[in-house]
Amino acid sequence: MKLILAVLVLGLVVEAQAQWYRFPDQAIRGGNDMLRAYRDMRKANWKNSDKYFHARGNYDAARHGPGGRWAAKVISDGREALQGLSRHGNSDSAADQEANRWGRNGGDPNRYRPKGLPKHY
């Protein structure tokens, strides 16, 4: 009886604190935010807007919680790794990663917003 009660209490504490069951939904939402930022970047086709969209995608994704932050990190790191392998945009990778971290840690993406970029972005 005591064992059952202990397991029940432990389960309630873990569920209330960890909320691990929300992680997959947060990750999916974060991934969708990253995809939206990428599509907006391609659609805008605006000079010097790359860092803004990196920061914005990470910022929006991280707002969903730990799962969103995880998705943003995996997607951002994966993208930079692929660019490094292809030797395309390698010199810009450190600046991109700084913008990714800035957004993921709650920094205002407008820090990287280029002049003249339409307001709807």
C-alpha cells in the first residue's frame, strides 16, 4: 500500500514539474516556426535580412518552451553543419549562429532587422 502511494505521489510530482508530455508538441510548433521564418526569408528576398530571419525563427520557436527551443537548436545547427560541408556560406556561419542563439535566448530579433524590410515580416 505504501509503495503504491509513493509511486502515485512521485508520478504526480514528476508530471507537474517536468511536463515531458508537452515536449513533442512544443518541438513540432517550434519546427513550424522555423519553417515559417525560412519561407518568409525566401519570399522577402531582402538584402542583409538573413540574420533577422535566423533570430526571428529561433525566437518564435523558443517561445513554445523546451521542445521548441530544442527544435530551433537542432534545425539551426543542422543547417549550419550542412552549409559547412558544402563550403557554401562558411564564413558567415559564426554570425548566423550568434543570431540563432540571440533569438533562442529571448533576444529581440529586430536587432538584426535590415532597413526597409516590409513590416509584415
